[in-house]
Amino acid sequence: MNQDHTPVLLKESVDYLVTGKDGVYFEGTLGFGGHTLEILDRLSKKGSIVSTDVDLNAFNYCKEKFKSEDRIKLYNFNFSLVDVIAKIESFEFFDGILADLGVSSFQLDNAAAGFSYSINSMLDLRLDKSLRKTAADFINYESEEKIANVIFEYGEEKNSRKVARQISEARKVKRIETTDELKKIISSITNPKYVTKTLSRVFQALRIYVNDELGVLKAFLHSSVPILRKGGRLVIISYHSLEDRIVKDFFKYESLSCVCPPDSPICTCGKVKRLNIISKKPITPSDIEITNNRRARSAKLRVAEKV
Ligand SMILES: C[S@@+](CC[C@H](N)C(=O)[O-])C[C@H]1O[C@@H](n2cnc3c(N)ncnc32)[C@H](O)[C@@H]1O
């Protein structure tokens, strides 16, 4: 595994995150350690960081990368277990929590990682190899309707019904095992002009579904707030409109001190405001960053602070 990922919105996200150089920070998406390294660079000898990645390759890569750094603790856990990790480490609070969602360029561009459709590999798409269901299991056993809904909802692919129909026909002949097989099925019913876009959308949808990426994001946000110190920041970089919507709605809800109907004479909801929104609009990469790193083009950074 070679360094093959340029950290996105690196300076901006870490500028927001690190509010004190002696603090304890949490990074939920270690990857190649790009953001983790930048955070460490901003900390004093007393500061520390706990970083996790659900992908064993990323975890092992960073274990080696940070082997002589004693201010870091590494986990191979899902970031939705942020509160469990805090307990294991005996931290009541983190001074800041960061997640740079999705997958790294390495995972996307390398056949061995199993996320790419450009080189043939097993149709897996699990970040965590202990998950029971692979993408192949899903498309071979789920109903045609469910497959169409997943491709439409998570991939925003207009031809989702047509793709699901073709998958359903192909699997009657033989179990679909590899990325190439799925690629052929999709290509056979797609205008060549749009094949690449359709393949990206379908593979993205399957990855989001197989890893329950939206469900774990919600769990992570909910678990993070109680263990964030007053004044600490929750900093999230997302790459997909559905993820960004979840972060935006969560920050909005947590920034309200009352959710009673507007015509209610007195407040009876008991809602407590837990966050202040720091980034009123999402922060996006500069033109220069996008020119240098195409993957940055869809990134959105949102920041909220614990009250
Ligand atoms: C965009 S990359 C992060 C790159 C990292 N910030 C860097 O600069 O090297 C996202 C990483 O998050 C990991 N990941 C995705 N979902 C996760 C989850 N639910 N829990 C833990 N890690 C996750 C992926 O395996 C991937 O390595």
C-alpha cells in the first residue's frame, strides 16, 4: 500500500478543529494519516490524538507510519464507536472530533482494495471485511425492486430500474461474482457516452449500501456530541449530497433550543441546544485545490461547536 491519497481541505479542517495545542482529538477516518499528521503537527508534547479506520490496510499502514509517535492511539474500529473508544481510553471528552468521509483515492483506484471497476476484482465493496454481506451477495439475492431503489437513492442513477432488471436477468444464468461481470451487464444497456458515469453511480450506491455509510454517519454524529468538550468542534468533510444533508440537518437540529410548533404559547418540548453552527454555509475547496486534486471537487466541510 503506497501513499496514494492527497488530504482534502487539510488546512481549513484542522484550523477549525484544533482549538488548543494540549488537547485530545479524535480522527474517525485515518486513511493514510494525512489529517492525523497535520493535527499532530499542531499539538504540543502534552496533546494527543486517537484515530481509527475500519479498513485494516489503512490501520496497518498508519501503525507503521506513526510507529515512533507516542502521542497517538490507533484503532481498527468503525467511527460510530467513538464513544466506546473514548471509554476504552478513559477520556470523558474529546477537544475536537473530525471525520473525512468516504474512501481514499487508494481504495478507489486500486484493484486489490476491491473498490474499483476499472480493474477486474471480486465484487466486494466492504470497507470492513468482517461485514456479512458483500456487494455480490446483495445483487445476487435481493429483490429487483430493492436493487433498483438502492441504485436510485444512493447513486442518484436515473436508469436504476433498467440496471436492476438487467442484473436480475443476468443472475438467472449465473451468479455475478466480479466487477467486470457487473460492468458488462451495465454497459450492455447504457449509451456508451454515459457508461463511465453510470458505473461510478452504481458502484458508489452499492458501496454506500453495503457499508451502511449513512446509518453509521448518523450514529457517529449522535455519539460524538455528548463526548465533545464545551467549546470543542465537530468537523465533517463529506463528498456526497446525502451525507452532507445528514450533517447539515443534524447540526441544524442540535443548534435549536426549542422545537415546539410555532403557535405554541409556551415551550413544552424540553429540547436542549447542544451545538452552535460555525460554518453557516459549507466550506468548499479552492479552485487551485480542485485543479491539483480532482477528488476534492465534491468536498463540503461543515463545522459546529459544543455549547
Ligand atoms: C477520505 S479517506 C480519509 C483520508 C485521510 N483523511 C487522509 O488524509 O489520509 C476515508 C477513510 O475513512 C475510512 N472509513 C470510511 N468509513 C469509515 C467508518 N465508518 N469508520 C472508520 N473508518 C471509515 C475509509 O476506510 C478511508 O480510509
